Amino acid sequence: MRNQHFFVLIIIILLCLFVGSIFFSWINISCDIAREFDWHKSNKEKMLTREVYEPVARELARLCESIEGNVSLAYYGGRLIPPIIRNLEPQSFNISPKGARLEMQGGHDHYGYILEIFYPETPENEKAWKLSYYSEAGDRLLCEVTIKSNDRIPNEALLQKEEDAFRDYIRIRGNAYKAYTQRVIFYLQMNHFEKSLNVCKEGSDRIPDNWWLPLMGSFLEVYCGDRYSGINRYVEWVEKHKTFCNYFYLSYLYDELGMPVESALALEEAARQSLDRGEYDSYNMGFYAYCAIVSAHKKERLDIVQRICEVITKAAARNKRLEISDECIGDLIRLNGSIKNQNQSTIEEWMNHVTWTFDPFKNLPIPWRKENK
């Protein structure tokens, strides 16, 4: 009986500790939410004071008149953001020659600054800028500013600030893949394609297993005028890193360059390789196989479609969890059955309903796509 009472006491103590931990966790979360709410309330009030918004408007206008393209500032590039803006801790910061947008918070409480270009009705027809504060309650015009030509930031100074910020980040963090990709994107946005290419080459040397940097570098090298070297560089990289995904990326390169025969050969080689995903492969294996099959079908290469389906089906048979964890795998297994049964209508129906596409450069300022529009 004494042991039973002791056991009940232990259970009660454990329950009290459990309930207490939940209660205090809730208290901490509530305090964090309250502190964040108070911070944003104070920040909104500060952003509406003349002492803050007028210098912000001037610094934003200087940046807009100094850059050459649409720029989303890299997450390591704090030096490019003037201190008065950085101190506001913007969640996102986008600038272009036509204006800027600072967003301080997302969700259901958006607020921030918008800078827009306009031309006042003056004899000189001088370009000017207007800064507005926006929130869920609406927009509010704060001030107007003009920037003299000699007040612009030299392009070389902007690029040097970015270079310094990047080197500091790499020195502290090591060979960070995201830092290299953001730097490539920054130079693309500034229309410095040779610099983007050089960053791709440096990043590829320092992070040899990453596929995105050498792929982007190959495209840029082709764009900059050396088609043979650009293609050959990525072919050599893939041959050193033979996987299904990497040959699929090579097929993508050929497709983008208008080389369907070479693309099909790369897909054939992909079907002979390991299905293991690398550290930098972004999607599940089923997605890559899915997109490879669609590409092969567009080239009327049903033999490649069937080969990839068989590879996936055998892999799923060896690893039952593969189909469970990757919804595409089940679709491909069923497609394989339709191919074996020569059910052409089912195959065509499946292909016509495919909506997924592979695009590693989506929404980026890719120069060869701009010129093809």
C-alpha cells in the first residue's frame, strides 16, 4: 500500500511539472508576442516622424538614382543599406531606378515605406521622388525630395560595399552557398554579367558539390560569348558528379540552349545513374523523375520515359518508404504500368495533366531570357 501511495505521488508531481511547463511556456510566448507588438507600435510611430522619414527619403532616392537595375539586397549586404534605414530593421528591401519599397512586417499587419518617382510641373521638369507610408489602414504621403546629380553614389562605391560585405560574411561563415548565390543574383540585378560569372567560378571551386553555381556559370559563359567553353564546363562537372539529378540538370541546360538531341542523350544517361539526392538538390527524387519524363515525352522519346519509370519502380520495390514519402513516385509507378500495357490514352492523359516544371532561375533577371522576350 505504501508503494502504491508513493507511485501516485510521483505521478502527481510529474503532472504538476508538465502542466507548469506548459503554463510558463505559454506565459513566455505571450510576453514575446506583447514585446513584438510594442516594438512594432513604437517603430510605426518613429517612422512617421519628420526626423526619420525625411533622411530616409533622401537616402532611398540616392540609392535609386545610383543603381542600374532592380535590386533585392543580399542578406549579407547590410553595408549597402544606409544606417538610418538599417536601424528600422526592414523585413525586406527592394530598390530600382524607378523606386523603392521597405516592408517592416508581413502577415496581417503590413507596413513600411514606398518611394516613387514623379515629375513635378516645373519649368525645368526636374525629376523628383515622393515617399509614402503604407499600412493596413492605407497610404499616407510623407514628403518629396530631389537629388542633385553630384549627390549620387558612384557605381564603383556600391559594388565595393557589396564586395566588402560578402568577404566579411565568407570570412565568418566559411563557404556559404547562399552567400554565393545571392552575390550572383546581385550582380545580375546590376547588369554586371562578367562579375556574376566570376562569382559562379569562385563558388564552384570552393563548393565543388553544388550544381547551381556551375550551371548558372555555364549559361553566363555562353551568354558572354563562349558557347563551347560554357557547355563543356558543365559537362565536365557532371561527369565528375554522376547522379540522376545532375544529368537531368545537364539536360535542362541543353533544352534552354535549343539542343534537344543532346538533351535526350543526357536524359538517357540520367536513367543509368544513382537516384541518390545530393546535399544541394532541392526537390524529392520523384519531382526530378517527373520533370525528366515530361521532357523526354516532348521529344517523343517514349523509350526514355519507360526507362525512367522502370528505374523508379524498381527503386520503390527495394525501398517501400520511397513511395510513401514521395507522392510523385506512386504516379510514376502507375504510369509505368500503363506503358507496359500499351495504354496510350492513359499515357497521353497523364502527360496533358502535368503542371510541374523545373526552373532553377525562376524570377531572376536572366539576360538571355530578357532578350528572347
